[in-house]
Amino acid sequence: MKKWFAYGGIAASVILVAFGIGAIVIGVTGLNTVRDEITAQQIVAGDDAAELTNGRLQPGQAITTGAEARAFADIMEHHTLDSTKGKRYAEMGRFVTPAGTDTSDEALAAKTPEGRPVENGLRNMWVTETALTTALNVSFFAERVAYFSIVMGVALLLTGIGFFVLTLGGALGYIALPKRAEKKLDTASAAT
């Protein structure tokens, strides 16, 4: 029966090591993919990057990591808030009046030559900003998931190796036990 426990322990160890290696490979692949995709967008920090990110980004710096992408998303949000005088999407009217203020009342809105209400372009800017910053923030999250996968892979790998050593040590002890018992019997028989 103990022999089957030893085989089970070895099998479990091999599975843990395999899952650990797999998690590390998936994490490294995911991390590289995220960084390659961010780099492919050719995003470069603007002149006010150092000021707006407390030095995390520098003017002219290429954005190549998830953390840098998140910092750049903060810059985009700052610029959008600056353009909209501190108003966010939900705080703005859908249309623009002839005086240039925002409103959600179609009757008060300025009209196009076709008679349609003029859309609030600043409100539409928020839609674009939200889409772009969401993509940047998702890349930050994806990079963190990749790091987590690598750490978990290392933990599984080390656990599998440790479990293998313990199982193998127990199995060797089990194999050596009958020989020791046999020696004790021989010693006891010789003494009588």
C-alpha cells in the first residue's frame, strides 16, 4: 500500500512541476505580448509628462510597459478635463447652444444647416478618451496578471520539487526500513 502512496506522490509532483512550468511560460508570453502591443502603438509622452506624472514619465519617452500606459492614461484624462473645464461626460449636455454652452434640450440647441441639433464635441471627446484610457488601463492589468502567473508558476514549480523530494525521501526510507529491521534481527540472533 505504501508503494502506491509513493507513486501517487511522484505523480502529483510531476503534475505540479508541469503546471508550474506552464504557468511561467504563459506569464512570460503574456507579458511579452502586452509589451509588444503597447510598443506597436508608438505612444510618446508629451512635454508635460514629467509634471503630470510626478516624474514617472519624461517628455519624449516611448510608452512600452503597462505601468507607463497607465501613467499615460492619467495624462489623457488630465488633458480632457482641462479641455472640458473640469466636466466629465455625464456632467455635460448632449448638444451645444448658439451661445456655445452645453444643453440636453434639443429645442435650445444650435442647429446644423439641415436643422439637426449640433452635438457637443467636447462630450464626444470623453467617449474617445474613455475608450483609449480603458485600453491603456487594461494593458496595465494584463501585465499584472502576467506577473501573477509567473509568480504562481514559480510557487507551483518549487512546491512540486519539494513534494518530489519529500516523496522520494519517504519512498527511500520505506525501501531501507526492511533492511534495517533485518539487520536488527541478525544482531539480536547473534547475541543469544
